Amino acid sequence: MPELDDDIKKILRGPNFAHLGTVNADGTAQVNPVWIDVEGDRPVFNTAVGRRKERNLRRDPRVTLEVLDPEDPYGYVEIVGTAELTEEGAEDHIDALSRKYTGRDYQWRRPGQRRIKVYVTPTKVHSSVG
Amino acid sequence: MPELDDDIKKILRGPNFAHLGTVNADGTAQVNPVWIDVEGDRPVFNTAVGRRKERNLRRDPRVTLEVLDPEDPYGYVEIVGTAELTEEGAEDHIDALSRKYTGRDYQWRRPGQRRIKVYVTPTKVHSSVG
């Protein structure tokens, strides 16, 4: 498993959007902005049961995350990896992400919505940052 | 072909990065930041012969473009479509894009590099902007 260097981790810890690529049932790419963080060497994001990206991940856990370097208009990091989905800690995690990006706990909970925490184990890292 | 409304065109005309999703040979999603513009109802970006995204597009022209709304932290547009590649006008086009994003003509030409202009004909538009 490739390690993430400090420059990459700094970008993942900042309030920067990641652009998540997943694969649709018809074989096309889906791209969504997601809030992102990192635990150890694994990027982590959050979604909810039933969303298209969640259904895509259960069908094919191979993902790509692309994040622009906020300090360099030509810098970005692309992390290719495998997603692992869990409900454990997912509620606390969406609040923590929300505080990072909006300054307060997550405000958009819906009745019955089940949050999912997604860990990405990197298999390939391409970076032009640092 | 879905039309792009004025709010979407405004975002595509501004100096905002698009996040391009293409499909790799192994069926995974590739995500790259690209400079973007719009001609009529077709988003247009630029690449070069031999790059991975160009090879992906020749194998499978189905693409997804995602662009954040710079005026709304939760707004973004996702355009799914089919790519058409041409060398015609591609050199002028990379200069025009470069002027929009950097204020001057494209500075990174390499000997022998052939630029490609890519038109995207939308098949589906998902937008939370405007």
C-alpha cells in the first residue's frame, strides 16, 4: 500500500473538496464532489445508504479521488484505491467533516437516513504537489 | 440533447476547473482536472495526443464533467455526455483557455505535441446551481 506523504495529507486535512470517481452500472464514470479527511494512510469520506455513489461502491469498490492543491493552480493529487464501507462511526464522522467544512455539526440529516463512512486503501498515488 | 441553462454556462465560462471522469481500460474511473469552456450547448476542453485521458476517450467516448459552483459551497453541476475529438482549432483553443485561466497564451508546449480539442455533447445534466 503506497504511503501518503505529508504534502498530500495536508491537502486532505484542509477544507478542500475531493472529486470522487466511481463506476456506474453501465460502465461510465460518475464524478461527485465529496468532503474528505485522512486517517493514517487512508483517505476517508462519508455518504448515505441508497445514494448512487454508495450503490456504485457496493458493486465495484475501485475508486479514484482527485483533489486540487489550493496553493498551486497546476497541482493536484490523484489517489486510486479500494473502498471499504462501514456504518461504524459514520454519524460522528459526518459531524466532524461538517465542522471542518462549515464550522458546525451536519445540518441536513433526514429521518431514516443511514450514514456510511468510506475508507479508501490506496493502490496508486499520482501527485504533483509539494 | 439537453440544453445548458445560463447558470450552467456562466460556471463553464468562468475560470473554474472541471473534473473529468473517463473510463480506464480496466474499467475503473479516471478523474482529472481540466480547463473548460462552452460553445453553444457543448462543453469544450483540451488535451494532447497520448495522454491517458485522450486514450481513454478514444476507447470509450462517454464522459462525465463535474464543476463546483464558485458562488455556492453546496452547488455543482454534473454533465454526462459523449466526447468528440478533433485537432481542428485545438492550438488556438488551448491558448484561449490558457488566457482565461492564467491571463496569457499557453506556455507549456512541447516539441511534437499534438493538441486535441474535445467537444462534449450532453446526454444528461444534473445541476443544483442557479
